[in-house]
Amino acid sequence: MKTLVWVEHDGKAVKDATLAVVTAAAKLGEVHLLVAGQGVSEVAAEAARIAGAGKVHVADDAAYAHALAENVAPLIVELMGHHDAVLFPSTSNGKNIAPRVAALLDVMQISDILSVESADTFTRPIYAGNAIATVQSKDARLVLTVRGTAFEKASAEGGSGVIEAVASTGDKGLSVFAGAEIAKSERPELTSAKIIVSGGRALQNSENFHSLIEPLADKLGAGVGASRAAVDAGYVPNDYQVGQTGKIVAPEVYIAIGISGAIQHLAGMKDSKTIIAINKDEDAPIFQVADIGLVGDLFKIVPELTEKL
């Protein structure tokens, strides 16, 4: 069975999300990678070094510069003539391109897989992760998105993939890249951070969020996250959001401050190795999944904790 992995990258380097997808693809069979973009020779060389990579297909064209689904999907469909399955990371780009590929192939997409049970059977979360469904596909081609936190990351070194240029399918003229406002931060990216400090609605306002959460995160070298309630209230931007409709994370340590633990938030972080919760409500749902719970006033506890670190 030949699998094709769409490589997530920023035009300069392969993103960590790709490595977990390679691990999932290897459970199905021979792994081929697809690097699509503009001026991506360095990315292709890096992709070829990923352990388990057999072949690296490179499509270098301005049409793929911003990973527009309308342009990338026809390219993948073209390559699916020689592959049995295509896998994407469950990132914004992956979840944008995969459905279009599935529609063009006229197959059912299987989203957010947690494990590979066999060549046609997978598990995936339903009901915000409260139940796990086992799904079997009878489609001739598989289109899968992979939850990165469920698979070990393949080694970024040790591979010897063969780089092969593929013909571009060109710009379909269906969409135009207008621009992007990308938040820049000195802190680790949420999906790859080993420690995450998250704040919730209980912080009351943006000033409190920044003055309490960020100094603690800086002391720990941690990424900063937030509940949807905090994001909706305008304390922090959308890209901080952890949860079912935000980012799915599984760090070594997850510190939830002033977060009650709504089911949608738990779906995004309950796979964390160690969960620490600080909340004044001892009946808050977050304490049901926390390894360490501290009941008290976060406005007193967090500054004291930061000072002692």
C-alpha cells in the first residue's frame, strides 16, 4: 500500500505536525511525501531526511505558495493515481485541503484519526472526545486527517528519501491569496510546546491575563494558551485558543488557570501528560481530569507561584 503525506511547512522548514503524520502513514505502508510550494528546495531536502520517507514529490510553483486548497487539491488528486491513501495533519491547512481532495476523489474523508487498526480501519474521537469510534472504509482511496498528539513523531533525521519533481497542475483561478496577519511570539508554538500555561474567563480582562499568565509562562519557558471563553471575551487573539474548536495539544505539563473545564476545552488538552489546575471552585470539571489541583484565588496564587520559581 502506497501512502502520500502532505507536508506542512512555512516555505523554509518542515513543521512538526508532519512528523506525526509520517508515523501514521508508515502503519499503512510505503510512505511518500508531497512538498508543494514556491522555492521549496530546502524544505524538500529536509523532508527527504525524515525517517521512513521513501520518495519526496516536489511541486514548485507560485500556484502553491500559500497552500490554497483550490490549487493544491487537483495536484494531490493527480498523484492519487499512484497512491492508495493520502494523509494530512489536522492543522488549519490540512483540514482545508483534505475535504476538497475527498470530494474530487468522490470518497468519504475520515477525520482526526487516533490510531490505525488495519489498512482500512481507524479510530477517531466523537462527542468531543468522550467516545472513540472505530471506522472502516470501503473506498478505493483513503483521505485521512491525523491528530498529531495521538502518534509519536517520526525522527527528523536518518531518512534517505528520493526527491522527484512533479508537474504542476497550475493556478485554477478559483481563489486569490489576499494576505495574512501572523502573530509572532518569542514563546514556543502551542502545538509543539512541552509546557503550556492557559488562562480562562476568571482572569476578568486582558490586562490581568497578560500580567498574570505571561510572567509565569516566561519563567517556565512555556507556550501560552486560553479557553474559548477568554478568546471570545477578547483577552487574547484566536490563535491562543485550546479546545475542540481551537488547537489540540498534549504537552508534558498543562497548567489551567481560571478555566472551569468545559467539555470543549477538555477535548483539546486532556491527553497532556500532567495537568495542573488552579480554580476557586472546588467542583469545577477541570479537577476531574487534573493530576494536581489547587483550590484558591488565582490572583493570589499565581503571583506567589511566579515569584517562587
